[in-house]
Amino acid sequence: RGFGFYIYCIFATIFFIPAYLIILISRCCDGIFYYIFNLPYCFLFTKNGYKKYYKNIKIISPYNNGPSIILFDVYVCAIGTILRNGTIEFARCFTMMFITIPWLKYFVNCNPYVYDLDERFTQQISTSLDDCGVSNVSNTVKQIISRSKQDNKLRKRLDMWDFAPHYPYPPPTRNWAIGMQGVQNFVLLTHVTHADSNVLNSTTKEEKSQDKQSQESQQNPSHFVFSNSVEKPIWRVMLWYNNPYHFLTGYVEASISNGKPSQIDKKNGGEHPMWLISSHSPMLSDRTSFMASPGKIDAFF
């Protein structure tokens, strides 16, 4: 992220101003109707609505007040996603994100006024990759997901994926950055913490001069993981409640698994545990649900 990058971002921000104003108006309109419909339903037409609301707020609170969305990070995500999916497809999905995702998140998936919310655990784990080796699996995954530029053959394969995350490396001053997930008809924004120790300024000049592959295999010892079956962590993905541009709220990890204690036949496979806030409604919890929800995510993986 040198001088040229910031000049590009300044010009991009100027051209983004009209869209930003439309997005702001859209969010205000969403908010007005959100409270017009939800407040009367919760406090006038629901038994113990007041108690239910404050119980739900307590459940949501660990996932509230997260970092803001950094516009320059979004530009990096946009460049990488365009290189994967093309300009026209990205423009359509990016527009749909602003129109539909706040409604899906606050009206449907995580509505403290209407639903009885709770935390749901969903785990996804791949088949074993033990024959590949931990470092090879880790470096290959990061090459596919974190690098913006891909060769043409890999780019075409990524464009066929129904779910294609892009988590660019952060700038040297922090270990997290905004990530982008491509999901068929829209994209989603996330806050992604990278487990690599060399994403921070603490990396020494001697470490920087080492072989690139050995750099990428370093692990930050201070990186927190919640799963008890992690062989090597790669990313922590936060789906903050105050981020309107992801339809889920929760805590997610993406790691290489040791498969212990119950699936040791999947050693060195990828694991993707998710702790999500959602309701018990079949519309959101059932795997056969048509709605973009934890149930559908569970069925997808």
C-alpha cells in the first residue's frame, strides 16, 4: 500500500460519493420502517415482549460495537473480487449487498424485537489432507483466498464457486482487515483477523528476508482460537452485529483441523466452526429453509 495506492483510493472515494449518499438514504429508510413495525409488535402485541427484548440484547451484546468498515480495505477486496468474477458480476453483487443484506440481517436473521434469539453452533470439516502436509495446505489456502491476483486458470475455477471468500492481507500496522465473501447474487463484508505473525510490524528484517513460503507458515502465538481441534489457525472471521453488510451475526474460525477427538480420520482437513446468533424459527434454523440463514448455511457445508 504505497503512494499510488492511496492516490487511487482518493479518486475512487470521490467517484463513490453519489453511491454513498444513496446508500445512506437507503439505510435511513430501512431504520425508519424497522422501528415502525418492530416496536409496536414487541411491546404491544407480544406477551413479555419487554423481557424477551432485553434477553435478546444480552445475547447479541458480545457481537456488538465491533470495528467500523474501512473503505480503503473495501477497495482492496473489490479489486481482488473483480479479478476473480469480472466487473459486471461484481457490480451487480455489490449493489445487491446494499439493497438486500441489511434487511436480511436486522429484519429476518437477528431481530431482537420479534424472535427468541440464541447462539447456534455449526461445524464444517473437510476430508483429510494429511498427505499434503500442514504447511502446504495452509499456504495453498492463503494463496487462493488472500492473494488478490490469480493466474487465469485458477481464476476461472474460482469464478465457478458458489461461495468464494476473499480475505486480503492487512496493512503492516494491524493483523486484521475487511474481507469479502462472494455468494452467488451478492457479496458480503466481514472483519478478518489473520493468524500469521508476519502480518504485523513485529516481523524483523531478518525474518522478512527468509524464504516466502516459510514466512507464510509462521503462526502468531497470541492468536486466540476457540475450537479445541485446531492444528493450525488461519483466520478468525467476525460477523459483527453493527456490520449491516453481512446477513449473519457471530464468531467464525477457519483453521486446519487435527480431527480430535471425534473425527481423527479427517486429520489436517479444513475446519470452519461457526457460533451464530439466530432464532429457533424453522424458517431460520431448518436445513431445508429457503431463507439465507444459519440453517441454509449448515446445509450448504
